[in-house]
Amino acid sequence: MTRIGRTVGAAALAGLVLAGPIASARGDRREASVHGELVGGALTTGDVDGGDATATVPLAGLALRASYATRDRFQYDVALALLRGGDATFPSHTFMPAGAPPATGPYRAATTVTRLDAGVTLRLGVRWIPTARLAAGVQLRRIGPVTVDAMPAIDDARPAALAVDLVGSATLGLDHRINRRLIVGLAAGGSLAVPLGGASARTLEVTVHGAYYWYPRW
């Protein structure tokens, strides 16, 4: 074999060695995954007493997402998120707590969100993977209890209330495939609630996640 032939052969072999991990790490339509997510951001919520005021507070929580890809570039998924917003403060209102005198003044209430949605994620890469996800679902919000700051002795001017929303969300992200099984990523997006009788709500969210991928035998 000539020197040129040996050089070409060595280059081809090196290319196959380098391409092997990338080829084995590519996404395809048979992959399933489970994602653990840390969520942070902001929650904007409407006046829990039905007024026009809104308040924006920090938001943090956890989410779990499972997916299955039926196309090379698309995966379908379902996600469950547990999120908590800080105390939102609203203008003065008069509450009539049971067994206590009326409580009047600015008030505050925290919000806890349990969200279940289903969506589709577009994946545009192999090792570095830009992503875009659209999802819709339902969420349950626990609002309160309401605390009236001007009357600290009354820390439960109104008990906690539950609200149900339809919700839509959209995110853009970037994943990195460490190997054929493990992926880490970062995403940013938000959600918008359609309340079924209750205060408005929307979020801005940043998510850091780790995911395990495999090929189910079904």
C-alpha cells in the first residue's frame, strides 16, 4: 500500500472512530425518555378577591416529564409540575372572617400550582440539540390563605381557595447529549392560564433538566 493509500485509510478510520459516538448518540423515532426538571421564574397573578390588580412574585418548583419519539425530529410528552409562588400583595379590601371582626387593609396570599400538560417537542440536532415545545393542559391553583397585614392577629382572613385553569405553554431550549443515554439541557418559556372562574395567572419560567433516554421493547 502506498503512503497516500495508508494516509487515506488512516484518515477514514479516524473519521469512523470519531463519527461513531455521534452516530450512536443521534435521536430517532424509537426513543423514550424521563426528565427531571428544576424550575425557577416569576408568577403574575390577578387579584384573588376579583379586582383588577395584579402582582408578580418569584416562582420555583420541580417537574417530571416523560416522552416518546414517533419521528426523528419530534417527541410527544406529558409533564407534571409542582410550583410555588411567593406572597402576592394586593390593595385594601374588607374580609369577613368567621368568628372574628371584619379585617380591612392590603392583603397578601401565596399560590401553589399543580400543572399537568401534554405537548410536542421539536428537536433539531444530534450532539447539541435546539428544542421548541408547545403544550396544553390543566392546572390546579391553591390560593391563600389570605393575610391582612394591617391586622396581624388575623392571619387567616379568608381560607385557602382552589381554582382550576386551562393552560398553554411554550418553551425554547438547548440540550446537550452526553452519551446515547444521558442528556442535560436548559430551556426558557412561559405559560398562560385560562381561568375557569378565578384570578388570572401567567408565568415566565427557566428550566434546568437532566434526562435518561432508552429504547423501549414494545
